[in-house]
Amino acid sequence: MKQYVNEVFHSNRNIIFISILLSCILAILNINGSSKKDVVTLFFATFLLINDMYLAIKDSKKSILLFLVSLPILVTARKFLQIDFFVFKISFESIYVTFLFVLNIKRVIFNIKHVFRCGSRNTFNFYILILTFIIFVYNANTYSVYFFKSMADTYIGVIVPIMFMLVSVSIFNKNDIKKIILSLIFSVDLSCLYGFIQIFKDGISISNINKNRAFLTFGYHNVNIFAGILVTVIPFTLEYILYKKNNKSEKIFLYSSFIIEMFALLVTFTRGAWLTAIIAVFLILISKKYKKFLIAMVVLGAILFKPTMSFILTRGNTLISFFQNESAIARIQSIYTDIRIIKDYPFGVGMSSFPEFYKEFAVRGYLMMPEEFRWKITAAHYMLEHAHNLILQIGVEFGIVALAIFILIIINRIKATISKYEENRMFFVSFIVYIVFSTLTGNEFNHKGVITGTLIIFLIMALIQVNNFEACHKA
């Protein structure tokens, strides 16, 4: 190992020294007004970005693996680099993916031609759906109150993840999937550990969980974004523990990761994450190998269903009823409000325009709720910045047609996993969990520049295709 590190250092020492120098300069320029933690994060984000891009020239596969591991640091440093430039948004992630895509444009074109020439009907339809989705998303931006902002946010929230997906499909093969999955798991572990530092900064105790959980982000804008990423990746950890052959070091890593991820899941206090984690465990156990265990779990679940659901819905605080929970009621009101916006703007209001239109339609949405229900609830005292429901978010911002296309994309990918279920079980479960969480708690393609979850779900779409690859051999 030591010899390998020395070889890597000596063969790349020039770019390492240059990246350290540039990272130091950028960090020093941002010392004023920034905390030490933020400056250190900026240094490492810049260092990793430069090396990611340099490695992309030499070996795109290794570069993507490093990029996946770098995601928690890049997203934490986003406050230093989010610039709208015409119809583009510049961030650490968008710079890297755009650079990677340009480098691999010939491979991407070759892969698309391959799909149209001899790919399966399902894969062909997938590419057509993606193209059509892009067209209607951009069409919705013509109705935006902030046209150029919507265009820039669409670039980073829709186009960048799709470019990342296209490159991943073009350069990876089945033998690379394990490396990608382990990189994703490690990336999530890093976010978990950062969250533990946030919550236990005053010492490890139960009281600190209650005291600090309101400020818990795991490096993201809010804890729900991280929770969505966590439950999307948990099925991979479970799959490799329960079904895959691993060497000793991999077993230690996977079991350690599972413990870290489960504890992080508990301290998120996110209802949707708790529920979808249970769904993930149930789905991943559906096999002959764990038949008896699954039956026992179903019986236990039936017995504990009522208290478990009560605990989840109240986040463990039984003193607050569901009708007095502002967060829950705000999301119910959002459903009515979103439906009203979609009715008036069937082709969408443009990306990132949700907050403005929600302010205009919130009262009408509230009055749409049944009167007897309104009498029981405590209405939320704040306006929502997003729908807390990906399906409704797409319907509002991109329109009914784009929503229908996205649902077809979901069906297409699920259908692709079912064709060879045992080989694709972890992708199927991850996809289902992502959709359920996105509906219950909410996800966005782009939440104030945070696109990590979107990059991961589009990467999963790519891995489904890579794992099912059978037809003509790639060049």
C-alpha cells in the first residue's frame, strides 16, 4: 500500500503541488468573514475538484469514483461557488460533470448510436423519454417569473445529472459496479460522520441529540435532503451484506457502514426516512434465502404496526398529535395548493419558481381543504419553499406533460430491473425507496444548488442499464 501511494505521488506530484497551491490561495482569499471550518472545507473542495478533473483526462472511471467520494465535501463548500452565468449555474459539481461530459462526448455519442442500433426496446424508450422530458422542462421555463434563474437552475438540476448518467453508461461495465457502490456507501458514511460531529459537538449524550438536532444538516441545506440520500443508499449496504461475497476488509467496511447509517437514520428524526428504511429492509429480504426471517418480520410488524406508525408520525413525541403538527399539516396543505397551481398552469411555472407561486396560491389551497378538517388542525405559520413531494414539485414547476413523462421514466427503469430481478434487486429497492421518500417527505432536483441526490438517482438509472447490458459489445 505504501509503495502504491508513493508511486501515485511521484507520478502526479506536479498536479498535486499545483492543486495544493491553488487551493491555499483560494482559501486565503476567503478567510475574512468565513469560519475556520468553512475555509478548510473550501481548501479540500478545490483540491479535490482540480484532481478530479486532472484524473478525468487520464482515467475517467477512477475520476468518477473519486468524485462520488468527494460529494460530501463539494456540497458542504457550495456557499463559496454558486454563480448564475447566463443559462448556466456554476458550482463544484457542475464544473466537474460538464468537463467530464465534454471529455467523453465521443463515447456518449457512440453509446447512444449503439442503443438506437441494437439496444433493447425498453432502453430505446428510456432515451426517448429522457430527451422528451428535457424538452418539456425547458418549455416550462418560458412561464417562469425569473427566466434566466430558472434556466440556470435547470442546467444544474436536470442537465448536469443527465450528462453524468450518459457518461456513466458509456464508460462503466458490470465489473465496475461494485467499486461504484462501495464509493457511494463510503461517501454517505462521510456525511454521517460530519452529522455526528454537528450533533455531538458538545459531548456524546442523549441530551445533545435533542439540543442540536434542529441544526443538524449532515452538510446539506437541511436534514431531509441527507435523509433522502441515506435511504437511497442503504439498500446497497444491505444487499452487499446479505447477498454478496466479500473479503474480510470489505465485510468490516460494510458492517461498520451499516451501523453508522442506522444511527444516522435515527438521529435525522425524519418520518419519511424511518418509514422508507423499514420498506427497504422488507423488500431487500424478499428471497428464498431469508424466507423464514421475512415471515417473522411480517408477523412482528403486524403486531407492532400501530405503535410504530404512531411513533413515526409524531417523530417519537407522543405529546403532539398529528393535527397539531405544523410540519405535517403544511405538507397536506401543500397538496391542495399544488393541485390548484397545476390546474391554472398546466405547462408548469418554471424551475425554482415554486416559492413565488405558493405564496400566491397558499390561501386558496387552504380553503380547498374540507372545512371539518380545517377546524381540527393547527395551520402552519410559514410558507413552503418546495412541495415536499417530488411528484407535485415536478407537476408545479415542469407541468403535467413533464410529470407524465417522468412517471414513465420511473416505470421504464423499474421494468428494466424486474427483467433480471436478482441481479437488479438492490437497484429496484433503491429506486422504490427513493420514489416513496420523495412522495412522503420530498426531494428536489435542485435545492439551492444541492444536486447530490439527483446525481445519485440518475447514476442508479445508468447502473441499471450497465447491469443489463447484453447486446452489441462496446468499443
